[in-house]
Amino acid sequence: MADVSRVGRKPIEIPPQVKVEIKDDGVVRVEGPKGTLEKKMPPLVKVVKEGNLLKVEMDAPQKKLLNKAKAFQGLARALLNNMIVGTTQGFTKALDIVGLGYKAELKGNDEIVFSLGYSHPINFKLPQGISAKVERGTGEVQVRVTLSGIDKELLGQVAANIRRLRPPEPYKGKGIRYADEVILRKAGKSGKGGKGGKK
């Protein structure tokens, strides 16, 4: 496993089209061609801008807090890096819907209507900053929903919330799963031999 503190110390290059503002309250604002993100950094660290580089330094007043500060340094660096990638390139997350008759369709720009075998459709409102594309799937996949956004954390949370509407079941894999998720299938109960037939 990579040394978290070593990764945390590695400076991040600010692309020319990105503006970074470090505020007094530990909030960092990153503005890029795809949008603007603001996040409060974890405690025990401070973000320093040197030219076109961003550095995360430990700011632990006591020695006993050093290990915590090292962990927060790695976390802060990951957050900053995601903010820069998000505002320049954006992130996507794809979900596959498996199951006969299961459907999803976009309603306007901020709502997906799911039909997942329940007695009623589910209207899922997308938060601001997240957009979706709904396409026909291939093979056993009925529909693929691709989510896009600049905030990696928010995108992951929205994808998890959608998956929770109908998690994949372990026998036929029906339900909503991440496109890169492997479902470990359980063997169905097969009637072995002729014993114990239906009573």
C-alpha cells in the first residue's frame, strides 16, 4: 500500500485554465472550464499555493496529533486533485439495469423515472450539478444510465442512491448495478433427486 503521507506531500499542478482561491476558514475554491467547486478541507492541514502548484502541509500543534494529520493530509490532497480533475474534465459513473420490463427514462433535465418491478414507478430527482443520459443496454442489460458531474463525492452518492432503489439480487442478477460491478451469482435451489416433492 502506498504511504499516505508521501502521497499527501506530493504537490498538485494547477492547469492554466484553473483558478484556485484559498480562504481563511479552510475552504478552497476551484474554478475551471466545467464549473466551480468549493470544499472545506479537513482539520490539522493547510493548503499552500506556490506559483502553479498546490501543496498540503500538516498543521498539527501537538506531536500526538501527527498521525491524524498525516491521514488528513492524504485526504485533503485527494479532495483537491478531484476538484481540479472535476472542474477541467468532469467525472462519469454508469449504472446498468438488468431485469425484464425494467425501464428508466429522463423527465426534463433533472429527473429519472424508474420502472423496477414495483407496483408504481419511482421518480428520482437529480441534485443540481448532476446530469444523466439514459440509453438502451446490450445483452442482459436493459438500460444503461450514465451520470455526469464535476463533484466526484456527490456523483458517487447519487449513483449509490440510485443503486439502492433496486440492488442486484444474487440469483439472476436482476436490479441496478454499477457498470463495472461483478455480481457473484448464487446457484438457484434445484430439486435434487425425487425426494421431498411439493406437499
